[in-house]
Amino acid sequence: MPNIKVVVFKCGHEEYALPVDKVVSIEKFEKVNRIPHLPDYVLGLTRIRDELLPVLDFEQILYGNRANSSEAKIIVLQADEFVFGLLVLEAKEILDIEEDQLKQVGLVNYTKTQYFSAVANLTDRMITLVSPDVLVNTLDGIKELKEYMKSLTEEEKQSIM
């Protein structure tokens, strides 16, 4: 049976995972430029390896809290031609999960958590799998954020940070 390779990270007291093939890199959380009038879950824009990208706070998306931690990491993701950073409390490990350990979640039908694709039911822990593609297509206000990022000229991108 094939395995799925995922990056496991922490948010709140729970563990979540993203498919490795969607992860561009994992970075230290440093400077973010706030942009007014964006949804609460958008911390702002940051520059990583000369690429300007929006940073979404996963803690804010899930629990309505800001991720305040010196351990916070930005997982840079590529989803549907949209590159963005996801701020998480800590990126812990890369894990192989066997397909038979995955259970489809009933909450996938719940409109606020459509981006949960499955739950890995492991011996001593449960890890919720997140689909970055669904995430960036179902959050309120994300369409406007994508359009804003596309509309920026090279000069504007350089002047932001």
C-alpha cells in the first residue's frame, strides 16, 4: 500500500499535516509587512528568497488567535499557482503515513473546514491532513488576496519590503 509523505506541524494543541509535494520550504518567522483591510487571518506580506508572498496565520484561521511563539515557522506552500506562507506554531517532522491509516473526515462537508482532507489515526496520535489547494480556495476573502498579489507590479513588490 502506498505511503503519503507529509510535513507535520502544530497549531493550538493539535497536530496537522501538509503533503510534502505542496511544500516549497520551511522558514523562520521574521518580518511581515502588515497590509490594511485584509482578512484577519492574513498577517501581511513577507519576502522569502526574493519572492513576495502573503502570510496566512493558521492559528487565526482555526481558533481565532494569533500564533504568538518564538518557535513559529512559515511553511511556504504552492497551491493552484498561488504561493503563500502558512504561519504555524512549530513545524515538527516529515512523516510517511500509510494510506490505510487515513480516515476520511465527516467534517470535510462542513463548509468551514473543507480543507481538512483526512485524519491519520496513528498508534499514539491523531494528525489532521490539510489540503492547501482547498484552503486557498475556500477562505473568506482569499480570492481578493490572490487578485491583489497578481495585480502588484514589480516596482510595487520591491517597494513593499
